Amino acid sequence: MLPVFRRSFCVLAFGVAALAAPAYAAAPLTARLAHALAVAHVEQREVGAIALDLATGNVVFARHPDLALAPASNEKLALTYAALVRLGPSFRFRTEVLGEGVRQGAAWDGDIVLRGYGDPTLKTMGLIRLVAQLKAAGIRRVAGSVVGDESYFDARRGVDGWKASFYGDECPPLSALSINRGRVKGILVSDPALATARPLGEIIRSMDHDSDNYTAEILLKELGAAERDTGTSRAGAAVVTGTLAEAGVPVAGVHVVDGSGLSRSDRLTVRALASILRLAWTNVAVRAQLVRALPVAGVSGTLEHRLRRVPARGHVRAKTGTTDIASALSGYVGNRFAFALIHNGHPVWAWYAREAQDNFVQTLARAERS
């Protein structure tokens, strides 16, 4: 009798599943998105989630949209938007070779000053090209020293709110003049200027694609230097916040401290993130750069190993974010939806948070295709 009972049970289970699937598919999108977020070990009181229609700006789902949450690397979305608006996609970092002294034929009697303006991409080959320019000008010998000038930024190597382990591990020491990201023969140095251009769109793509903390922090200081004549993280953060407010982004609950999202004092709301994403979408110049910078689901960057199943795979572009207290995912589903998701915890259960985020995005992707 036992085998018969098992067979009857399986048939009954199949019948229930067959009836439940169409019922779920027919449920309103808001109900399906709420169901997607219902994952074990996730504290719903510390979850912010929002999805909006890109064409109209209408919110199609929201949970705690104005809750101030630690954003992890989703902080880079605010920085990206501000940099593209304030500096422009064609902005170029520069490094200058200056002379203090006089020229005596093929010799320079005095010091050569290498002045940095924050280029996070400067490598040994870049210095070789600068030396080649000196040679092309006819200078063959330098009687003095080569001096590194990093005064365009302040001398702080980190940012308020960073854990001690973030310095060096998550981000090299910050400087306006740094070669090979602060490393000499593979060893991190404490004084990058002593150890020692590409368009902004390319730099931003690298920053967001691989969640590059160092580039984010340098870019934040560049904003401060360019817009407020003060190359500090604090000045850059004020530029970011001001840019968002001027554009109409709701900044209640927003507190920008750094560019990378490593600071435990950073706060964003999912409403602010969604607003940034839609503003970028409606600005042709910003949209092209931002969308290109975001990793593609199941294909590239920090999303290469996430959302690998259709319909999200290859159809979603989004920025990830992970620290011990935050997990975040924000971006676009095709041409129809923008979304923002932040999970906080102490610590955050990152695996379960990502499960909820992926469920949510897959649900949006199915709705986008329907």
C-alpha cells in the first residue's frame, strides 16, 4: 500500500503546483515583487526596495523607500552621476612636468616638478611618455632633483568612517600624484607622490564595472578641487550632494562621506538611487556613459556570476554593493524599469540578501518581457 500512497501524493502535489503557477503569474506585479523579497534570514525592517517605470517615472513598487541605509558600493552611482554632470564625459585628468630653475643648453639647472591632478590611471608608461616629452624639448640632463607635487588634493590618505582594514586592502593611499595605484615593485607605499589621460567616461566605466574604490575616492576629491578649489573628500561629497539636490533628487536621509561607499557613515535611500537612475536615463549624454559603465547580468564585471538565467541574463545592467553591513543592487531592466535594492544588517546576511535581490530583478525582467 505504501508505494500506492506515494504515487497518489505525487499526483496530488503536481496538481497543486500546476494550479499555483498560473495563479502566481496572474498576481499583480506588486504582489509578485513582495513575494520575491520574502527570503529567510532577511530582516525586512532594514530593507529598502523600489522599482519605477522609466517612461513615466511612476513607482510600481516601494518598500521603505525613504529609509536611510548604508549603501555599500551603490554610493558610486551618486558619484558617477555628479561627475558626469559637473565634469562632463570628455573631462581628462592631467599630470604636468614643470621646471624650477633655468635652462642651460641641453641641461636644466634646477629641479623638475612632477605635479599631479589626481589621475587614477597613471602608470610607469605614462611617466616614460612625460620623460620623452622632455627629451623632445631638447633637455638631456637635470642638475637638480625630481620633486613630486601632490598639493592639488589634501594629504589625507583615507576617509572618515573607514575600517582600519580598508586602508590598503580595499583602497590604496589617496594622493593627487600616484603611480601604479601607489605601488612600487608590487609593494604599497605610504607616500605615493615620492614614489612616483584618459577621458572620464572610460574611467567611470572601469570604476563601476569592477567597483574600483580607489578611482571613486580620487574622483570625489577631483570634484572638490574642480568645483570648490578644495581637493578634499568633504568638498567632493558636498558637490555630489549639491548636484543631486539641484537635479531634484530627494536628499532627505542622504549623507555622502566618501565616493566608494566604504564609510560606515554613508547613507542613501532607494528613492534617491531610483531618482538618480531615471535622471541619468533622461539625459542623453549621461545615460550613454552610465549604462555602458554598469555590469551586465550574467556576463560581465561584478555581475558575471549573478543573474545568469533568462530573462535577466544579458538584459539587466546594475551596480552591486557589498560590505559587512550592507548588500545592494541598483540599475536597469531593459528599457522599462529602474530599480534600487538595499539590505542592511549587523552583519548583513549577504547570501540571502542577494537571493532576494535576484528574485526581485528576475520578476521585473519577466514583467518587462511580457
